[in-house]
Amino acid sequence: MDRFTLRLPPDLACRFDAAATARGGRSHYLRTIMEAAAQAPLPSPEPGSLGAKSTKLTLRLGGEDMAMLEAEAARAGLMRTQWAVMLIRRRLHGRLQLTPPEALALIGVRRELHRIGVNINQIARALNTAVMEGAVLELEVAQLAAFATEIRCNIDGLEDAFVGNLAYWSVES
């Protein structure tokens, strides 16, 4: 069931309670007022429908399992609930589940790749617009080759990180 919470001044709460006492109590009277306001009975939720944006899942674990879960979550830099949610989402959706440090690292790699791309565009523009002599041209071509190597290293690092992330959240065989 959904829950509504509201704050009332003490005098209004006392007057409402007095009126609700004769009508079956606070909860019953509130439901009656809400049904009248909606001009129809509240529909019962369909089986399997979520109804809310998120729902709560409660797990009961033994002391040893809870200690292991807390240790694993701490190693990942997460709270135990965050870790459990990421594990479930990985299994349900098959996507990467990045911890906050991993997400920040990915943003940093993206920023570096963007910086390299800007530099490559500047060099390509210079090569297209200028007539360069042998030594200057060779220097620019060498710079492009260095950027290409740096990009390949970053892409390889991203691939390794993604494979490691997927392996971490997957069931070990």
C-alpha cells in the first residue's frame, strides 16, 4: 500500500482526531475522505505491477554472510545496499555497474580522449592549410603517431576495465 505523510498544526490534528473518532478512526476516515475526493473507490493494484518508482526488498542474512557482504561492499567503496543493488542490476540487465571511483575514472579517460581528439584536429588542420618543409612535416606526422599510440593505450585500458567490471559482477564458474 502507498503511504501519505503530512504535518499538521497540533490544533488541527486534535480537531481531526475528534471528528475521526465518530467515523471509525483516523485511517478509516482519511480513506473515506480520499475516496470521496476521487469520486471512485481506489483501484487495487494489478498483480506484478510495481506501482511506485522503486520498491523495497528486504533480505535476511546470517552473521557470517552479512560480514562477507559488508567486507565486499567496503572493498568496492560502497554501502552494502548499494553493492547488492549493483549486483542485482548486473544480473538483470547485463550492463556495467560502475562504482563512484570507477565512474570518475571513466570521466577522466573520456576527457583525455577528447583532449587528444582536439589536438589531432588542430594538427590535421595545420597539415591541410600549410605547406610544410620536410623536417616540420615529419615532426607533425610523428606527433600524430604518438597520439594514435596514446589513444590505443587508453582504449585497451578501457576494454580491460570493462572486462574486469563485468567479471567482478558475474557469477564465478
